[in-house]
Amino acid sequence: MLGAIAGDIIGSRFETDPVKSRDFALFAPECTYTDDAVLSVAVAESLLEGRPCD
């Protein structure tokens, strides 16, 4: 879960301008959470608390 959210935040700045290099800072000032991270947290919370995903 943490890896998925961290990867989403790290990759957020490359959604509109992709790069092929592996030489970049992981957590840059341009990085932010996205709707995918929010949805991942919401689904995990629902599953852990035993609530249905309606």
C-alpha cells in the first residue's frame, strides 16, 4: 500500500511530461497526491473496517 501511494506521488509530476531517464529526485516540490492515491486509501480503509464498497 505504501509503495503504491509513494509511486503515485513520485510519478505525479511526470503524467503530463513523461521522461525515460532514471536520474531524478524522488520527492520533488512538484510532486503531489492524485485521485489514484485517494482512491487507494479509501478502498484500504473500507476493507480494514469491514464496510462494503457501495
